[in-house]
Amino acid sequence: MLAATVSSCSKDYLEKKPYNALPVEDAIQSEADLLIAVRGNYSGLRTIDLYGRSIPLLGDLLADNTYQSVTNSNRYTQFNQFAQSIADGNALLMWSNAYSSILRSNNIINSNLQETSAIKTYKGEAYALRALIYFELIRFFAKPYTEAVDAPGVPIVLNFNPTLKPSRNTVGEVYAQILADLNQAYNLLGDYFNSSRFSKLAVKALEARVQLSKGDKTAARAAALEVINSNSFTLVDVDNYVSYWRNAAPLTNKLETLFEVSSDAVANLGFDALGNIYNQSGYGDFLCAPELFALYSETDVRRQLFETGVRGGVPSIFVNKYVNIATDRDDTKVLRLSDVYLMAAEASVGTDDAAALSYLNAVATRRDPAFSGYSSSGNQLLEDILIERRKELAFEGQRFHDLNRLKRPIARSANAPAAARNIPFPFDKRILPIPQSEMDANPNMTQNGGY
């Protein structure tokens, strides 16, 4: 009877497709399917260890803008101590979530649908998102381009292959892939939708950031000026600055935000959203470094996004840049026009200081109506731009990467752990570890120094 039963099992019965999943080749069959995939790709950016929290937080915590309160929930403690290990969960999930995002982009890019204008736009968004994620990976897990272009970067994976065990491409190769993807994105993208989706000018803003990270000031300036000279987006002014940060919804008016990762009342991380790690009604673990707060004059509107108080019995400066921690949560700003102006300023130093001053003061005087503007030149002009970048982009995750690309030491607050107040360049822990699970699974993977 058993023999008869086994022999009667057909091959078709044994090879049934899973009832709860689709093979990659069957998942995208129409333009509507592709749009769903694109939306899923954007949604994946919101995970805790991508733009939901870790990417913007670590960009300030590993620099000199913030530190962990003595009263804390034990999140990111090792990073505050510059003592992260190969077993660190945040590094692991940043790596794995990033490659999940890359997989989603690859599936969209490699779909074989007949191209319509909409499909071209969707693929353009996928190219932009793949470039964005590779850029974050290379900045966190590899040496800066300006230090070692031939150093191990991260694996470039452009096709779905579940058996692939890739080795690390060089830093230079990864940057080349990022720029190639941005070029594809720019050529494919169509109409502007809103601040929660990539547009042509958002791609150019990201290109400016990538080129500045490479140290290519000429290319960075050209990309930044394409955004500025288009006159499509507007810098937020002093009267609307606070309300701009209090708004939790994506924008359609092209005010300041070129691209942000959206959260709303339904799709959000709840208590683990970015705002809760700073907000005193949430975890409130991370506080503003006094040295940063001292840079803002009394008349600087950005000062209104801070509050002084006491935490754990210690006088503290609270960060109120993200106050929407219930219902519709704050979006994570990724690319803003003020950053583009400051990149154009930095890229102009040494070749056109007058233009550099103009771009710098376009931001500085809008934030502080009592300030008549900078008038410096040469090295001092560069320092003024970097100070303004620190003030303008605080708690948006750029400070650590600025200090790395410029190969500068990090002088952290006296509130930071004593052993982690002065971080030289280079230093092993200024690069995150390749996760141990990746090392175990992939014999072709190599670990970063010091881990």
C-alpha cells in the first residue's frame, strides 16, 4: 500500500509553488505590479537600521553633535563608546536591510516589461534608490574615497542570485557604480511627484554629495548648481523654518526638501521612530553637545529646535527637531536644498570664493536675520562653511561623514565617555564591522581592520 501511494505521487504534486510566495520571475508581470514593488522599496527604507533611525543617528553620534545621556535605554551604547563589535546588531541589520533594498531595486531594474513612460520612471527611482543605499553602505563600512580608493568597499550585486557569495569590490568601483546608477536614474525619471519620491533634481543633489565625498569639487559644484539654478526648489525662510520642521507630511510645494523617507499614521516604526531617540517624551537617550549649541546665536531660528533642561540629574540640551512622535510621525530628511547650497559653497572655495560666500550666506542669513553674513576667504571660508554645515544639518546624519571625507579628527563633548572623546583619523572604529553572520556565511568576505 505504501509503495502504491508513493508511486502515485506525481511530479507536478511534488513541485507545487509555495502558497505564500512568488518566484522572482512571476512577481512583476505588469505596470501595476512594478508600482507596488517601487512602493515596497521606498517603504523598506523606513526600517530601524536604515533611515528609520540608525543612519541619521549614527551620522551624529559618531561625530561631535550628540552623546548618550547617563539615563538611557542602552541603545547604541557601544557606538557612544566607539567600542562596537562584530556582533553588533545595528551594524548587522543596516547591512542586511541595505542589501534587501538593493535586491528590491535589482528586481525592478531587471524586470522585462515593455517600457512605458511610467515604467521608465519606476526604474529610474529604483536606480536612484540603489545608488543611495550603496552610498550609505560605502560610507559606513569602508574607508573614505579620499583616503584609499583601492581599499575594500562593499560587494556590488546587480542581479538576483541566492547562491552568490560575492567578494568586496573596491571603494572606487562602488563609487563608479553609484554614479552610473545616478546617471541612469536622471535619464529615466519623469515628472516630480512629491518629496517622498526621487526626482531628477533629487538625483542631482545626491550626485553632488557623492562627488564631494570623492573630493571632486568640480563635479560636485556642477551637480549642485544644476539644482540651484533650476529655481525649482525654494529655501525655507526664517518665518517658516519652525513650521517646516513641525510638518510631518511629504511636501508638494518644493519647499526645501528634495527627498525624504516618509512615515505616516499607519506606516511607521511606532516607539522606535527616529524622533523617540531624541524626544524626552520617547526614549530621549541622546542629547545635543553643548559645543554645538553654543554655535547658534540668540537670534538664530535654529535655536528654537532645542530646549534646555535636566536629565539624570545633569543639565542637558534636548533636541526638538523631531516632535511628531504620535499619529503621523516625522519623515526623515535625506536631501535638502540648504545642503545643496552648502555643498556648492564648499566646492567653490579656492576657485570662486565670491560665489562660495554667496551660497554660504544664502543659508546663514536666512537662519539668523540679525547676521549680516560671512566675509571670509581661503581656509577661513572653508571653516565657516563647515561650521554652517554642522549647524544646519545637525541630527540629520551628515557630520560624521563630513569629518571622514575630510580626514579630520573628531573632538567629542566632555559628556562622551573619557576614552572616546578624541578620535583620531584614521581609526579602525570609524568604520563599521562587516557582520559576523556575513563573515560566517561567505568565505569570500573580508573583515575591516581592528575587528
